[in-house]
Amino acid sequence: MASLQSKYLRDPARLLAKAAPAILLDATALVAVALASAAYDKDAVAGSGHRVTRNIAQRLAELKKDIVLFWGSQSGTAESFAKRLARNLPQLFNLTAMSADLSDFDPEAIALIPSSKRAIFILATYGEGDRSDNAAQFWD
């Protein structure tokens, strides 16, 4: 099982092809794979008063996740796809995943993601190719 996990972590394109073959072309246009290192999960602390880190690497370690699927969305399309993919990865590849709003993490923390983890960016545009509001800090 570990070799299956390792195989798909090393080849994100194969992972996407297996997970969502019907939308591979769309996903290829939307997804950029990079190393990452800080995560924040609003649901984990809703109402708790506990401050969750904006460091994705630390958050991945805390939650024991293999992959973070960042999403940037104005109308919810990319968010929906990221959440669906995060739910399907454990069943398809035995890889633990989480989805994360880009605005919940610091861009500088992405470089801290260990090489044993993966980050997938699912970004949608609106209007005439404008970036989503929650991706603004990554734009410049």
C-alpha cells in the first residue's frame, strides 16, 4: 500500500488522471502542483477560540495529511472541485488530503511544505480571466 501512495505522490498528473478522468483537461488548466507548508482549517476551530496556524506545513503535520488542495474561487466552482477531490483521494489512493482556502494561509509558508507532502492549486477565474478575491495575496 505504501508503494501505491508513493507512486501517486511522485506523479500528480497520474493521480489526477485516475481520480477525475472525465475532467482531466479542465483540471490540468486549473491545477498547479507545488511544495507547500501551512494550512488552516476553519471547521477544526469553529467556535473554539483556538488560533489555528497560517503555516500550511505545520497544519499538514498536525492533521497528518499527505496532500493539501488549495482553492481559489469566486463562485465556488474550484472550491467544490477541491473538496470533492479531497474526499475521494483516501478511497482511490489511500492518501489523506485536506482542502484549504488560499486566503487562510500565508504565501511564504508554502515553501516550508516538506518534499514528502504535495500541494495542488485549483484556481478558477471569473469575468474576463480575473483572479478570485481569495487568491489576491498570491497574485503579486
